[in-house]
Amino acid sequence: MAAKKRNQKSSKHRKQAVSRSRRAELQFPVSRVERYLREGGYARRLGSSAPVFLAGVLEYLTSNILNLAGKEAQDKRRKRIAPQHLETAMENNEQLCPLVKDDNKSLVDETARPKKK
């Protein structure tokens, strides 16, 4: 009888592992965000929902910036989003503008102008 029970248990399929990103319906990797938070040493302890929340915030900001940049590219009749579209979209938005103040060095300026020898 014991052999029959073992065979029955082994024939059952295990449930597929579901990632935390999939559970939270996010595209950003929750596990990687958690790893960066732990390696960064921002706090001694880290709650289980903190990396999920941060991944959600990052995904939200990214989607909004890309949406604005896509509209900017479409206004200029381009099919691809260029770094200039990202920069102008962030500068034109009053909520995102503080992230790219004049204090910060623009990567677009560095890549657009070739270095002179």
C-alpha cells in the first residue's frame, strides 16, 4: 500500500513557480530591484513589499516618459524615439522638469556633438 501512495504523489505535477513581477503584474524585475536595494546598503532591514513598490514606481515613471517622448517623436514625424525626444519631453513636463534641471549635465549634448581633436 505504501508503494501505491508514493506513486500517486510522484505522478502529481508541481505548480509552476510564479515570479513576484508576474504576481504584481509588472514588467520591471522585482528580484533585481530587491538585490540592488540590499547591495546598496540603504537600510539594515528591507520589507517584502518595498522592492515591489519601487519596481512599480520605476515602471510608472518609465512608461510616462516614453509616452511623452513618443508623442514628441510623432509631432516631429519620426518613427523612432531619439534621445532628443526624451529630453524635450522631460523638459516640457512641469513635474519631470526638476529631474533634468540645468544643474545636471545632458547626455544628449555629449552624444550629439563629436569631440574635436
